[in-house]
Amino acid sequence: MDSRAAQSFSTAVAINPDYYLGHLGLGLIQKKQARIAQAKQNLLNSKQLLPTQTAVYHLGEIELAQGNRETAVNYFRSATQQGGELGERARAQLQTLQTAPADTDKPEGRY
């Protein structure tokens, strides 16, 4: 299923590279598939076109997993401003980061 969806989003990006949703969908699928470099680039492209809560939250997760705490915090702060489920998840991430030592941010075996 993911590969068909990824193919559809890739086609959407090829047809209309200036529409955020193709990049967003492709980035989310690539993140799920642990294709992190590609996911990050597509999420950044999506954010540049339209800075959605979904894109910034998932960019925060990627940055945190890569040990980029300050950048992750900025993304999570942005994601909290729109509320909802992702806003609450971002708020929880921020609370964890405020109480965790800086060297424990990168979960082992992720990204």
C-alpha cells in the first residue's frame, strides 16, 4: 500500500511541484519507510510551500532523532500553536525535552 501511495504522491509532485500536499504525503510515507533524507527534503519542500502543522511536527521528530535539539524545539513550538492532537503531541515533546538531559534526545536505532 505504501509503495502505491508513494508512487501516487511522486506523480503528483512531478505534475505540480508547487502544491504542498504531494510533498507532504510523500515525505510522511518516506519517513514511515525510514527513508529519512528524502522524507526531510519533501517535508521541507512542503513547509516552504505551505507551513502546515503536520510538516513542522514531523520535521521536529526527524531533527530530534538526528540530535538537532534546538531545531526540533523550534519545530515543536510551531506545531503547538495550532492545537489539536498534533499540537498536544508537540507539547508533550517539548515537556520531555525540557526535563531530559541534552545527550538523551536521540532515540537509539531511529533515523
